[in-house]
Amino acid sequence: MSTTVDLSLATRPSDADAVPGLLKDLNALQGDWKEGDEETRHKMVVKARSLLQSLMTPREQMLQHTWADPGLDAALITGVDVGLWKLMVKNGVDAVHKVDHLAKSLGMDPELLGRLLRHVCAMGHLEEVAQDAYKLTNFTKSMSLDVIGDGYVCLLGGLGRSPIDFYKFLRKTNWRNPVDAAHTAFHASYNSDVPNCMLYLGSIGMGSQMNHHMGGYRQGRLPWHHPKIYPVEEELFHGTDASPDAPLVVDVAGGLGHDIDEFKRNYPNYPGKLILQDRPSVIEDAKDIDPSIERMPHDFLTEQPIKGARAYFMHSILHDWPDDVCQQILARLAEAMKPGYSKLLIFECVIPRTGAYWEGTAGDMLMMTQLSACERTEDQWHQLIEGSGLGLKITKFWSSGLSAVENLIECELA
């Protein structure tokens, strides 16, 4: 068995033998694909990525990771920061945009802007019409939307050093799995004593950008209450207290209210009251939701003020925290739940034992490098919820498919 790698390996296609089979698989999937079939589309994305990686040499992949992708991020973030993508959309979504005209409107050096856009085009995100003249693709059109573009500014511009410096953090912690929320790669990279990266972003003026990203990353995913995931009529409405003041759903740490507002739109005749909870500064920004939804400032580490609700809902909250903090959050909810009536509904990523989907593992890397937290496997969810002495049990994992990433984890008092 060989124990060395010849340099020539790095200059040949990574897996030329796999190309014919991958093309055949893609053609077969394309024949089965119908608009709206997300499961098949996701399979095609994975196959297409494997095809590209098989054709590229290791040397090319190295340059993409270390040169091309960071350069693209630099151009995209700059475009968001100076208002480039919004300006191009304003000047005409399908228009031809000339670099000198854009630079003049933005007050930018045209040579600088030309270099940035040339690389964005070379990476496939602009259509080149002539020298220094481009048309937007659907991706760069979408960069004008705050829920898309602001993620680049806050996660890469505001917190980008944490994953890059992660190996330095691991050196100092003896390569141990990070589980201390007070000692994270973020704290080490930014030499910060702010409790966590979310509060840090707020302290440097990027709180609204992070809120936009939180509302944007889940766009296109099915909401927790979609019939393909969770049968709300049968599981939630059946047997609930139908009086107007009875709390139906409490959205704990629900951000700007995207989830609870969508629930309201899809189930306008629900019985009972809907309540949105989050930190006071976030609740103040939750302005674009149905006025019938009660907005309540609340710290989830303190006593839950709403007792005996039909459902306490959390979306992508526990993945932000290591187990010890999650146990505190869950304990406050368990204390407020009514036996035989209340449900705890946790809408989170559940990583399978094998064949993990890239969005799930990407989220895990983000949580690990920024918060010393994690995306959990099914086994880890059982351990956290049922093995922590909180008196809770999981009744079911509700899912619409592997690539949906998020499951609705339904829990009750044991």
C-alpha cells in the first residue's frame, strides 16, 4: 500500500473515471425532475457538484478555495456595502450595466469596480455583454435583497475571521470539541469579551443585517407547519383550548416574527392567541407582522411568563448553544408546560448517521466556529431532551425529506 502521493496527481482530473456515470445519473434525474420537486433538484445539485469536482484537478480546486472564492466574497461584500447590486437593479433588472456609469453613480474608482465585476463574471455570476459591460444573473439580482445580501456583510464581513482562525483556537484548546459558549473561536479571533457573536454584531452596527440574514437563510424551505411536515389541524388544533385568550403558540426567541407571521397567514382562523418573544431590541424591530400577534420581550434563560400554552415553538435556537445552556433553556419551558396538553416544537437541523446533506454540515461548521455549538444528530437530540433529567420526551421527528435539513421535533412532558 502506497504511503506517498506523486505531485502529478494534483494536476490530473480528480476522478475522470466517474464522469460518464455522473452524466448518466444527471440525465436520469433530469428526466424525472418536475418544477417544485425539491428532493430531485437537490440530488441533481449534489451530482453536478460531484461532476465538477471530478473534472477539476486538485490544483484547480486549491486555487478556487484559496484565491477565487475569497476574491468573490470580497467583491460581493463590497457590492452590498456600497449599494452596487441595489443600484444595478434600480437602473434596470435586465439592463446592460456599464462599469464607468456605475462607478460614477457610486463614487468609486472605475478601475477598481471593473476588476471586481470582472471576477464576479468569471465566477459565473454576471453575464458579460462587452468589455466592462454586464447583465445581472438571478443570483446577483437577488444580492439586492437585504435577506440575501446582508448575510455576506454580517457573516463574512463581521465574523469571517472565526472560521479562518479556527485552527489556531484548536491549538490552544488541545484539539478538543468546543462546548464552552463563553470560550469560542469568535472570542479568540476578535479578542472580544462580548458574550456571543450575535451581540457582537449588534455592538458594531450589524444587528439589522444579522436579523435580515436570519429571515433569509430559510427562504425556500418548507415552514414547520406545512402539511408535508406537520399536520397542524390534527396534532395542534385538535384538543386545544379554543378560547380567544388561551395561548396557542409561543414563538420563543422568534426574531422578527417571520415564522409566527407565516403561521398566522396560513392559518388565519386558528383558535387562541399567538405570542412572539425575543430580546427587547429585537422585539422593537419586529414591525412587519400581523398586529394581532402579541410581541413580548423575554430572556429564554429566565422564567417563562406564559404558562400552559398549547405549543412552545423554537426555530434554530438550540443549535446556537452547547448542551449546558440548552438544558437551561429547555428547563424553563418544561416548567411552564401543562401535562397532557402542552407541546414543545423544536424546528432544527437533524443530521442523519450517514449521507448528511451539505446545508446541515455547513450549519454545523458555522455553529462550531462561531458559538462552540452544533447541529445535532438524532441520537444527540434524544440525549439532550430525554437524557438531561428535564422530564421531557420526544414523541416524533417530523420531516419532509433528507434534503429538507430541518425536522420538527415534537416533545411532551414525560
